[in-house]
Amino acid sequence: MVRRRGPDLRRGGGDLSEGGETPGRVFVIFNPASDGGRGSRRIPRYLELLESRLPDFSHAITTVSGEEASLAEAAVHEGYDTIVA
């Protein structure tokens, strides 16, 4: 199932509405190798924004190429409602 694109954290997380639709259990997958390795520098900021807006989310950081699929599959089996990668 494909969901519509949600909040854009690149704009300071302002689109993560408070009091809006609850995304349920959220699992976020970070890829530090994205954008030629620059993705790793963004992870702390994204975590900060998510923690301020979605305090009950969980996350994982990939360590090998292609790991995103297995992490997403595991999150589905663990009952997460929303998976962001």
C-alpha cells in the first residue's frame, strides 16, 4: 500500500501537525549513505525534529546496502502502522 507523501522535515518539521491525524506506531529508516554520504549528517537533526513531534516513534539506521527492505518488512511484522524510509 502506498500512502500519500506526508510531512516534509526539510522545512523544520512545521508540517508535522499537532492535533492532526495520528500516524499510529511510526518506524523511521535512515540511510546514512544517502546523498553521497551526506545523509549521515542530517540524521541528528531529523531525530531531534521527530522526537519533538512524534515522541513514540522508533528508528533504525542502515548499515549495508539494501537493508532498508528487510528493516521495513520487520517493522510491518512488528505491527508498525507507518513506515518512513
